[in-house]
Amino acid sequence: MKVAILSDIHDRLDHLGSVLKAVADTGAERLFFLGDFCAPFSLAALAEGFSGPIDVVFGNNDGDQFLLCQIAAKHSHVSLHAPLAELEIEGRKVALQHYPEIARRLAESGAYDAVFSGHDHQRYLHQIGETLWANPGEIMGRFGIVSFGVWDTTANTFNHIECLAPTEN
């Protein structure tokens, strides 16, 4: 199964629209969001733009968690997890965490096949023992590159995908 992994929207719905079109092209069946919608309307846009299961962990810029919960309740395919999601997908153990410092320790524990984190708006991919640890980058484009990732659960591989911001198309 292919899983799209997004982080750090920061209310950039224009970028999110471009990313969701690219996600559709990957054939991803599920989506992980690693935090920092900022305003709750970004969750609504994500839920309306992707019909498969969506797993969400909160970030440090998701202050209105009450409204995020209300929006998620309107979309049966959205699951909110507190600061950490521990899931089993296609026989793979995976952890989702906004903060890379915590995610690194989760990866070092060896308890997961894959760990994904956001927060620092940086794209990276590390192999720690048998555990894949990756950050998909940012939807916001603060550092100039709008990107997301795709995790292939069968091969336990991860690829970064860059998207052009709408003004660059």
C-alpha cells in the first residue's frame, strides 16, 4: 500500500490543493498528517480533498483542538490521535509524531518499521537499524520547496515528492 505523508500546512490552502492533486497521481490509499494545520479550516480542506483514511497527529501550531475535533467528527475517514499515533498498517508498525526529537528516539527504540515526523520543515530520510525515519518536508513552502512523501508499506521505502506552488505553475 502507498501512504501519502504530509506535514506543516500552516493554512496554505493554495499549496495544499496542488499537493492533493499530486497525491492522487501517486495512487496513495491512505494519508498521514504530521501536524500544524494552524487554523482548523485546513483540516476541512484536507478531509474534503482526500477520500481515503486520514490519520492526524497534532502539532505545536494546532491551538484550536476543540474545533479540529468537531471538524474531524464530520468526516468519518479522519482519525485524530493525540501527540503520538502508533498504528499497524499492512503488517508494518508505524509511529507518527510531530516533533523530530521524539521521533528519533522512537526510531532508535527499534519498536517500529517506520517513524514519521514534521515540525522543522526539513525533508530527510534516515535508516536507524531496521527502522525508517522520515520527514516529508512542508506544505507551507517556508523554505521554498513544497513537498510531501510517499511510504510504500510493502517495501518499507519512502520517497519525497516536490510540488510547484500554484504561482510557479
